[in-house]
Amino acid sequence: MTAEGPRLLLVEDEEPTRRSVAAYLRRREYRVDVAASAAEAFRAWDSQRPDLILLDLGLPDLDGVEVIRRVRREAATPIIILSARGDERDRIAGLEAGADDYLAKPFGVDELNARIRAVLRRVGGQDAQPDGRLCLGPVELDPVRREVRVTGNPVRLTPHEYELLKVLLSNQGRVVTRERILRSVWGLAYADASQYVHVYVSRLRRKLSEAGAGPVAEGLFATEPGIGYRVADAEALREMAPPEIAPST
Ligand code: CA
């Protein structure tokens, strides 16, 4: 056990969940502070400045989304939503307010640990290379030349497909909502046309797959039903890819 692990703030009003999740995380050598309400969360946030926040949205004193907004006004500290509510609008609101990822309760603790690691990896490294290129597995986007390559071979994308890929590659290790994609790629006028996103993502996956990414293209942006897309990061991609098609990085 070390005192040097990442410092997590667990905001959860349900005592049994709070206790068991905190105990599990401490065994994984995280330092864990706990809060049972938004008020306690704000106090811990002000005094501890954790490396990552695990946040239940259903808090007794304030909507968890307000906690996200307050933290985001002050810092880019990663936030993972722990959501018990069936209503996916809460998760979307949380992601739109700036949360990085979400886990639906009940969740497995190993899955929780995997998400924490992915989000912390994201903070450790920038998505863009020093020259501005965005790379994920076999896919490379060069914003200066507006070029996309798969395992080094150029791929022809329409302007919308290109912008879509750029948004996705800029959010490695995060969940991106359909609304966010619509706003970034098509603008506000299309905010209700979420079926666009589905069609374009399918087309983009097919193009990348045919250009040489093969089955890896499916793992680049996993569909989160009703929410949007979970963008892989390089390590997640290595873990999911069979060795013979593992991307080189
Ligand atoms: Ca709750």
C-alpha cells in the first residue's frame, strides 16, 4: 500500500455503496476521499483538489450535474458519473456539463477500475501529437493537410466525415454525446437530427475498415445506446485487438 496513488473523490450518498466502493479502490492503491452530499463534495473539492471525481448524480441536497458545472468552471479534473437513474437524459446532461464518462449502477468494480485508468491515462497524455496530428490505432488525421490515413494509406472522406472523425479522435478515452457531435459537425441548426450521426458513424467505420483498419474500426468508436459514442484510446485498443491485427503505435 502506498500513499502516492492518484487521489480520488467518491461522491455517493448511499452508505453501503460508498463504503464498499471506497474499500475496493483503497485496495487498488488509490487514495480515496468520500462525500455523502454535494455540500461535502464542494468542501472536499476545495480542500483536496482530487485527481479524479466519481460522482453519483442523485444527491440529497443538489443535482449532481451542478457539481459537474461547479468543478468545470474551475478545473478540467476528470469526472466519471455513477448513475443509478434509468433516465439516460441525466447521463447526457452530465456528459454535456463536462463529465468524461459514466457507469450505470450496478457496476462491477473491475469495470470501474478500468474506466478510472482510461480517464487518468487521458489526462496524462494529449490526444494530439506535437505536430497536431490525431492518431488512434491505425488511424491518423493530419489537420494541417486535412488528410486521413489508415496504416499509412490515404482515405478519402467527405468534409462532414472528416469533421466527425476529428471530433471523435479529439476525445479519446471519453464518451461523446450525439448532441455534441451534431453541434460540432453540423452546427446548431441540426440539433434534433441525431439520426445523422448514426448514419455517418456507420459510414465512417466502413470506410476506415475497408481502408485497412479491418475489424479494429469497430472498436474505435463503440456505440453507447441512447447516449453517443465511447472513443477508445491507444491502450484500450491494444487490449481489445487480437495480436495479429494489434495496431502499432
Ligand atoms: Ca444517490
